[in-house]
Amino acid sequence: MKVLSIIIKDLKIVLSDKQAIIITMLMPLILMTILSMALKGSFMDSDDGGIEKIPVALVKQYDEGADSKIFIKTLEKRLNIDISRDEVNPEEMFFGDFLGNEEVSKLIDYRVVEEDRAMELLNEGEISAIIILPEKYIYDMKINLLTPFRNNVDVKVLTHPGRALAGEIVTSLMEAYTNTMSSVIIGKNVLIESASANDMGGDGFDNIDEIMEGMTDLVAGMKVNINNVTVEGRRTIKSSEYYAVAMMTMFVLYAAGQGGRMLLEEKDNQTYQRMVVADISKPHILTGKFIVIFLIAAIQITIMLAYSHFALKVNWGNIKSLLVLSTASAFSVAGLGIFIGSLTYRAENYRLANAFESVIIQVMAFLGGSFFPLDLMPEIIRKVSFISLNGVGLKAYLKIILGYGFSDILINVSILAIAGILFTLAGVIIFNKEVSKNA
């Protein structure tokens, strides 16, 4: 009953604070709505009917005419085969069959430019990626397609650091092209080996153009549907989903900030002394504060989950995983609140609690990906994102939305639970030491 009395009293105080309600309950709903709409173009929604084309610069370092002449001379010298009527055109395969593919052309808007100009466009942000076809590209591809030999072809993709998603799409497209061409080359080698095994000699190459024309239909018919290039059971994240999670995991930290003032407020209002006289022990006081902070965080999470589901159409996935993760998140925030509250009580001023809300939460939000997706952040930021509670929770919530099972978020839940325990223990130690001096 003693703990329950503390809980009821504190909840009444918190819920009667209009400014706190606006910051912790209303503000995240407004921000997740605005950000979901404003930054929709930064995400590739699975349900979008159309996708804005990705601007790409294409650099040709080769000389098609010179490469073709060298190839003909090489083939005549090595295999004594007259292939002057060469109809296999790697350039047409790349630009016509691949980039001209109906599905690829919906994603890529390319222009052929010089390498220096391409780098300028990339640095200025006018394009998202550069595709570089290397020197002797035509020669090496003809060797690969029309002879038993295999030359390495190093096609490079340079991407803009601020457009990670677009860069990944272009890279994936080039990997798809490379894989398809490898299939073509393997098929060609099988035919050549069969011809050699049957003592067909040079006659085995008489119809190589027709054979290769049939094989290169693989390139023209290559299916590249980026919306569906996902792991089985997964899908892409929408802007509404990302920022619903981002704002929720960030603003739930403000519950810890509110809890950080509770102990000192009890002392300043003389209610702490009255609780001691009423034989309410220190464990009772801390337990009550912990539960109050936990309930505030749980209420925040519940409101934001409900709003994002009904207003923003966010599908939160498996309910059981969501419930466990939300409980762990509220638990870790409650522990953090007890820790901040004990430090604030010991310092006997509200500077620490204020600094936590105005500075520390912002830093944690930045590191955890609440402001910008971690994919767009420098590598060093991605590596240290695990130190922020909101970052751990954000990754786990996104996994649930993407269809991952509970085993995939178990490590995140464990980190949140352990953090809550450690913060609580540290807070208890700090609070008990200070109370003993003033008792």
C-alpha cells in the first residue's frame, strides 16, 4: 500500500503537468507525422506505384573501335579463325539489352560523360552513382564471350555518401548484370568444350554468333524488381514506419528525464521527510519511483504505437515480440530514470536532469538513428550506435516490422534489460549513500 500510494501521487502530478504531456505525449506524434510525410522520398516504399529514377553517370574508358580490331587480330592469331563478321557487341548488350531493359530503365537515368565531369557531378550531388566501364572493356568481353579464355573485367561503381539507398540499388543492379553475364559465359564455355570434345575444330565456332545471340536474350529478359529484392519474409521500410520507431524510441527517454527530478522534488517539497516519518523506507520510495517512470514510458509507447498504427498505417508485426520489446524498453528507461534521479538528488540541483533532457537525449538520439537513418551516417557512428538505448530499441523495432522472429531481437531485449538493471543498481547505491548522510 505504501508503494501504491507513492505511485498514485506521482502519476497525478505527472499527468497534471501540461508542459510535460505536450513534450512526452503530443510532440512525438506531431514529429512522426511531419517527418513521415516530408522525408517519404528518402525511403523506397514497397507500396509506391512509381519510383523516382536514380541519376547515374556512365564513364567509358575504352575505345570500342580499337578494342574490336585488337580482338579480331588476337583471335585470328591464336585460333586461326576468321571472325571478321563479328556480330557480338558487348556495348549493345550493356546499353541496349541491360540498361534498356524495361525494368532497369524505370530505375536508372544515366548519362555518358567523361570521368572528370562524372566526379564533379557526384561531388555536387547531381548524381547518385558513377558506373565506370574500364579500358579494353569491349576486347575483354569479346574474349570472354567468344573464346575459351577468360579475362577479368573490373566494372567500378562509385556512390554518393549521402545517398546510401540509391547507391545500394545501383550496386545491386550491376551485380545482377555481372551474374547474368557470368551465366552467359559459362554456357558458352560448355558449348565450346562440347565442340572440342567432338573434334569439331574450327567448325564449332561457325554458328557462335547465333548461339550467343540466344544466350544474350538472358540479359534483355533479366528481371530486376527492386521492390521485391528482399530476403524471404522481409520487405523494405517505409518512412512512416522508420520515423514512428525513431520518434518513439527517442521521446520515451524523456520519461527518464521526468523521473530524474522526482527525488529532489520530494526533498524540496518536504514530502520526502514526511514519508520517512511515516515509516516509508528507502526501498519503497525507489520502487515507487521506478514503477512510475516505467508506467509513464509504457503509456508513451502505447499511445505512439496506437497512433502510428491507425493514423500512419504502420504494421507493427508480431504482437508478442512487440510486447516483450516494449516492456524491456520501458524497463531500461525506468532504470535510467532512477540513476539520473539519484545523481540529481545527490547534487541537490536540477542541472543534471536538465542537461539530460536538453543535451544527453539529443546525443543519444543522434547516435541511435532517431534523426537520420544509420545507413546514411559515417561508419564510426554506426559502430557506436549500440551505446544509446534508443538505438538498441530502434533496431529491434525495425526488425519486428520487417518480419524477423523473437530470436532475432533477443540480443536487443537482453541489452535493454541488462542496462535497466545496471542503471537501477547504480541509482540505488548512489541514493542510499546520500540519504544516509542526511537522515
